[in-house]
Amino acid sequence: MISKVLTTVVLTGFVAGLLLTGAQMLQVTPLILEAEKYELGQIAVPHTHASSGIEHDHVLNGTPLATHMKMEELHETLAPTHEHSGVAHNHSAESWAPENGSERIFYTAVSNIVIGIAFSLMLVAVYLLRGKHVDINSGLLWGAAGFVVFSVAPALGQPPELPGMTAAALESRHVWWFGTVLATVIGIGLFTETKTIIPKIAAVALLVSPHIIGAPQPHLLESLIPAELSAQFAVASLVTSAFFWMVLGAASGYFYQKLVPDTSESMAAASA
């Protein structure tokens, strides 16, 4: 049983992760690459917000940009690389990032496969706990539920964001995202698995409560990213996420039906 379940999880995650990578290369990655151009321009050029009356310089690693520029001019005058006690220091060192092209596609595919396996494990665990018949159709329904829980509900308060866009503090955003996902999971579970009115009312209250509280917002709204590009990215991200969850649900239902039929039938008989 364990080997069949693990095989279902791995196969589902592998298929969904690869197909998600292809969809991202077509729809999402070009928008991210375009936004990175604006992000680099934002770092390189200080600007003034005349409409708001706020004038400031952007900071890099906690230091005002003007200071970085002055230090770079000084280092270029003296030498780009110098030594202290026989140890060479290169001030142009940057954090590692995959190169555009095949390397970026490879690491994206690996991360997507890992994510696909993790979510596949979650779906298969639900199948096992419910102990009911599973096929492609029911898998698609559970994939749609996963899309609502992990993509639609959080996006109502925190739409997908491109590099260079302002956002609230990361910790508060994570707390709100986790609370929204948890409330949505419990709310959908209560609404679909209960038949009395009180649990359904509680389910509706849970579903709307994160959005009544509201997602954390940045103190200052500013961005060099055009609004059209941001809107395109939000739509593309949700479309590719929907595609991922539909593939994940259909594949998990198919492989589960093919590889774990006896287990699901026996658990259904035991629960009857």
C-alpha cells in the first residue's frame, strides 16, 4: 500500500511540475523578465514623487543609494579590487542566481516538481482519509478546491506581485496567507461535509473572515512597474495556477484509481 501511494504521489507531482514549468515559460516568465528591467532601473536611478511631495533616495542593503554610488566612484578611482593582509576583496560580488535560459528553466522545473509532489501528497492523503472512490472526475473537483484554497482566496487580498513592486512586511503577509488558507480549508470542509445549517453558517463565516480583516498593505504605495504589466502578471499567474491544480487533480485521480484501487475500495467498505 505504501509503495503504491508513494508511486502515485511522485508520478502526479512529476507530471504536474513539468507541465507547470512549460506553462510558466510561456505565460509568466516573460513578464518577470520584463519586470526585472524596471526593477534594475529603480535601483540605479533615484527619483522624486512630486505628486505626493515625498522626495527620497532608494536604499541598497540598508545604505542610501547615493552612498553606494559615491563608494563605487571611490573604489573605481583607487582600484576595483584591493588586498588587506594578503586577502583579496571584490566589492562587486553579488548573490548567486541562475542564469537566464536553460539553467533557469532547470531550477524552475526542479522546484515545481518538488511543489507538485508536496501538493500531490496532500491530495492523496485526503483520498485515503475519505476512503471513497476516486477517479479523474473527482480528482478534478479536488484540484479545483486546491486552486480555490491556495490561489484564489489569498489572491483576493494579496494578488501575485512582480519584482520591484512594494509590499507589506513579509512576516505579516505570511501570517495572513496562512490564516486565509487555513480558514478556507476548514470552511470548505464544513460546507461540503456537513448537512446541518449551523456548521454551514460557521463555514461561511470562516471563508469571509480573512477578507473582512484584510491583508496587510504597505505604508507607501509606489512602483516603477506599469499597471498593465502588473495586471497581466496577476492574470497569467492565476491561469497557470489553475492549470497546475487541474493537472494535479486529474493526474492524482487517474494514478490513484489505477494503482490503489483495492485500498480505496476496502476503506470505503470499512467505513460503510
